[in-house]
Amino acid sequence: MSEMTLFGGGNPLVNSELFKSLRDMNKTLAGGSGGGGKRISIKGNKFRLFVDGEQVSVSKEDHLNVVVVNAAAISRTYYEGTYDPNNTSAPTCWSTDTRAPAADVPAEQKKASRCADCPMNVKGSGQGDSRACRYNQRLAITLEGKPDEVYQLQLPATSLFGDGKNGKMPMQAYAKFLDAHNTPIIAVMTQMTLDENSETPKLFFKPVRSLTEEELQAAVVAKDSEDATKAITMTVAQTDGVKKKDSPAGTKTFNPAKDKIEIDEEEEVAEPKKVEAKKTATTTVTSKANVSALVAEWDDE
């Protein structure tokens, strides 16, 4: 494991204006106000690669190293009736800011003018104790070793909310952890790990190392690329539950260094109970702290 400093003055990029300006994305991922193309799916709690709607490979590993280069605000989608992953119809209602239905939602399909007043935003309106209208967040990411290729990843509610403990941080807790250490998420190699104990698709996040200067420059270019913009832009076509074809027989093993990916169907999971995120740990990280020590701070005991 690299001994490069992740947080603190030991990294020459930390005090640069570029580094500071990139922290705005942390606020979006931490729950602040702050497409098309290739896509990674976590359907079935596995990393799956899709090309033109067809599954081409499945990873045997439960983790994947990525760089988060851009992110949309948290959004919501509502499908009337029981969700069917093979249903090719558009969602009944959707919101790009979780405050109100999107402008392009037909008036007759809106259940309320504000999400806060919507009956589909009430516990029990969905399956079990869940809400019928579900949270999700779209990320634009690049894989380790492939900084020029941008992929879309859509996180379900289970991967967004909750406290970070025992080395397991959902996205909001992870983004707050990084922000507490004055580090933009785009400057860190992030490891995504599937929760093998979850019945629905769920990811945890942790930092594994700092990016090199060359990697960071490539990430900045990717951040403003057309592919990244498409990856985080919500359209009905991206959330319509379309599944073009069944997975082909003899699906090969996912090789992040070679395989390419695109869109598959929407992952739908039961929305978790909303928990107010606790403040991040106040442990001071000195300029001599290395990645090993920081990762150990969050490792399982």
C-alpha cells in the first residue's frame, strides 16, 4: 500500500487553489445543496458492467477502486403500483432536487406541488414501512487505471444515508469525513465495497490513497467532460426500468482495466429509515499521517 499522505500538508496538492476549489462536490455528496454512456450497476449486490443495455460481465470481487469526478444532487422517482424491473414505462413522478416534482412531470401525474406534502413520501406508502417515492443519486466515476473513461453509477438510498462506523461509511458520511479533513473526494482513490449482509444493493466507501498529480489533472478534465455531464443528468429514459435483453450466457469476469460499460435498468431498493448523520470524528490528522493509519481508523475491529 502506498505511504503517500492522504490528508494534511505532506501532500503538496493539499494547499493548492485547485485542491480547495474541488471540495464543492463533497457538499453535494454529503447532502448539501451543492445518461447515457457507460454504466456500472450494483444490481444483485454485484458490480455488473453493461454495454448497450446488455450485461457483459460481472465482478467476482466485492470491491472496486474508483475516482468520483462529479455528482448530481440527490433525486427521487416514483412508480405507480408495484415496481416491475421489466416495466418499460416512465416513472409516474420524479424530482431532481427532492423538493418538488420536475418541470417536465405531467400535471395530472403530480401527487403534490411539494415533495414534503406528497402522500408517496410517507412511510408505508411503499412496500412494508418504506416510502413509494425513492431517493437515489447519480455519480460520474472513473476506474483506477482508466482515468479517461467516465462511467455512471446510481446510488440507492441504502448507499447514501446512515452513520459511518467500523470502516463502513455510506456516501454522505464518507463525504463529510473527507470534508472534515479538507480533502475533495475527486483527489482520493475511493474503494467501494458491497455489503454482503444486505438483502438489497448497498455500498460502503473508504479512501485508499491520494491521487498522483497526473491522476488528479486527468480527473479534473473528466469532471468537466460531456460524458460526466451526461452521467449525472437525470432523464426519464435513465429511470424508466427498461431492461433491453437478458444477460447473455457465459458472462465473463469483470476486468476493470479492460471492460467497458453502459446503461442497464434502474436499481430499486426499499428506502431506509431516515437517520440524521452524526458529526464526523474529530480526530486530528497530522501532516505525517499516512493512508494506512487513516484506513485503519475505519477498519473493522
